[in-house]
Amino acid sequence: MEQKVTEKRALALDALRGFAILTMILSGRVPFGVLPGWMYHVQVPPPLHKFDPSIPGISWVDLVFPFFLFSMGAAFPFALTRRREAGDSKLKLTGFMFRRGLLLAFFAVVIQHIRPHTIDPSLPISANLLALLTFGFLFLIFYRYPKSIKRNYQIILKGVGYIGIIMFLYIISYSDGSGFSIKRFDIIILVLSNVAVVGSAIWLITEKNIMLRIGFIAICLAIRLSNSVDGSWINEINKAYTQVASGFHPLYLFNFNFLKYLFIVLPGTIAGEIILQWMNSTDETVKTHDNSKKYIPFAILMFAMILLLLAGMYTRMVMLTTIISAIALSLAYLSVRKTDDSFSKMVLSLFQWGFFWLMLGLLAEPFEGGIKKDVSTMSYYFVTNGLAMFMLIGFSIIIDYLRKAKWVQLLIDNGQNPMLAYAGGTNLLTPIATLLYIEYFLGQMLATPWLGVLKGIILTTLLALAVSFFTKRKIFWRS
């Protein structure tokens, strides 16, 4: 079925993306080594944070990356359909996908080279000033210029940004004596680069055939299982590629192992299609007078399921959590199974897929030694898919049913400007907070571990407000 793209935005999807990016930034500002284990990645527990892949379980920190991946996948139907409706051919769409992947890879390499602690942690003033300067160069590159600025001027400004970044990377010498290396990259952004290209290509192939997309997920599963067998032909191909990449470093920008996150991105595309279909429906009314006793408790349950799963997986009460989840979600299904408008149909579709992914992940939980982010397990992908679906439903009810977008406006604004938020965390907030002694004064006043968390929340909120300021003034970064 042909879909068209409405001019309106899917604000619930923006809120989910904003939640993911801001909690990702917050997780990096949690005091190191002094808080309970559930405040960190479970496989790198305090106090030493030494990686131990044998520890099962997940914490809130382990949700932020998959939620961002899920929201990225959900955005594919919107972005690609909009470009196709604007007249882009398949060849032009393919070029757009590869160009976007390369720009994200470029961003991944550059952002890792220009962070203050990377430049020189022993010289905070000069390192932070350089971080601000390079942030300005990135601004020129990734800023979505308004049509009021002539194309020639845009090219000149972008050129200044590229020249500035290239000169910095050419000249820079770090405290350990090293310089630019393509092997120095932000792994989160590089993963996004890889799955953005492959995931969007799969969506284009399977746009009208969801079962074929499920088939691609099955193929990814077969490849993953075969790659885990040492000596299998798939495993040997992967090893050969890694060996070639060690001699030709640009190949590091594409890593077959990153494609395992398609287990999150592809289910995200299904959610995106469901929302897009609702936004394009002729019936856009939400019958609040009939559903007032149904959707508010349902939204509360969606958010509560996330807390339940985190507690159950962390404490390792897997069977009890699975039983409680199955019962609670089955009862919830009975309350929403009757649909009388397009909104309720959307909620039901998202809920059914969320229920499916969550139970698939819980039933697979004992496989691979229990749910883990690192090394990520099949249970991890599917459980986080389900939880992302539930949070998306919760935000949809708040924004589209209760008409209370202002409750989560800060998340929406940051979700609409994720690249700026991500770069701003280290190259805008950190330099300004350091140079203006905000970091120092907050550190003196909030010196205990839990007050240190409050400090992280304050700084993350300041960044969120700054990004919101840019967003409200239509100043966006785009790859």
C-alpha cells in the first residue's frame, strides 16, 4: 500500500529519541565507581568497572542505546518516503543513504578526536577552547541552512568547516604523542552509520512486504549463529575482512559485527510504518470521551513495564518477571482490543508488536548466559525492542491522546536535534561549564555520590535547554 508523508511530525517518536539521547548523556556524567551497580552498565560493575561478560542483567543505562537505534529505524519510513514523494529516484535514494552513512562515519571519527579529554586532559583551558572551536567547524558542516541563504554561500560556509576540521586533524598532536587515526572513533555513532545504510536499504526492499522484512531478521539470526561457530565459512569471511582492515584502515569504518543491531533497527521500522499509517489516515480524531478510563491507566502500565523489566532482569528473577509480564500484558490487551478510531488501531498495533518482541526476548533469556548488553545477546535485542515500543505508546498517549505535548517538550526538542545534542554534550556543555567554573562550583557543592548524580542531572538539563533553544529557532544539525 502506497504511503504518503504528512507534514506533521511524529512527536512521540521525537520524544523517544530525545529521551534516549539525554539519558545517554546523563549516563556519562554519573559519578564513577561509587554508586550501586544498577547505575552503570551491568557488565562493568563498580567499583573498578572492569568488563566482565559473564554477568547477566541490564540496567537503565543499557536501554539508552537500543532506544536510540529503535527510534532511528522508526524514522526510515518517514525520511525515505518523503524524499521519494519529492521526486527522488531509487538511484538518488541510494546515493542519499550512502552519503548519510559516510557523513555519520565522518562525524564518528571527528567527534572522538575533538573532545576536550582527548585533546589534552592536563591542559583544560586550551583543550576546552579548541573543543569549542572545532564545535564551531562542525556547526558549519552539519547546520541545515535555511533557503534564505544562497546555495553558493552555503557551500563556502561548509567548506570553511571542512577545512578547519581537516587542518585541526592534520596538526593535532595528543599528549601521548599520537595524532590523527581513523581507528579513533566514537563507536556509538559508527554503529549508527553502518546500520543507517544497511537498515534503510532493507526497508526500501521490504517496504510493501513486512514478512520479507521478518525474513531478513531471520537471515541476520542465521548469520549471527554461524559466525559464532569458529571455523565456519561465515566466521572465516569475517576474520579475513578484519585482517584486511588491519592493513587498510578505512575499512574499519564498516564492521560486519555492527550489523547485529539490525535486530533493533528493523523492528523499529515496523513501528515507524504503523505511526505513519495513522498520521496519513483520514480519521485523525482521538475519541477521548469514550477512552478516558482506558488509555491513562494503559499509559501508566507501559512505563511501569519498563521499570518491572529492569528490576526483574537486574535481580535475576527472570521466570517471575516473565509470568507477571505475560499476565499484565494479556489483561492490558483485553482493555484495548476494541478499536473504533485510527488512534486506537495504532496503539493496538504497536502494543501487539511490543508484546511479541518482549515475550520473544524473555523466552530467549537463558540463551547465551542471560540477557546482556555486552556482549549483546538475542534476548537483549528483543526485550529492548518491546520496551521501546511501550515507551513509544506511552509518549503517544501523552502527546496525541491527552494533548499534553508540553509535558515532554524538552524531550521532543532534543529528539528533533539529536546530532547537536550529542556533540553539544562534550564540545559545548563541557567546555562552557569548565571555562565558567560551573563544573567546579557544582562539584564543590554536590560532592557526595548521589549529589553527584544531581550534578549530572543539572548539567544534562542545561544542555537540553540549550538544544531546545536552537530547535525552537529552527537551527538543526543534519547528516
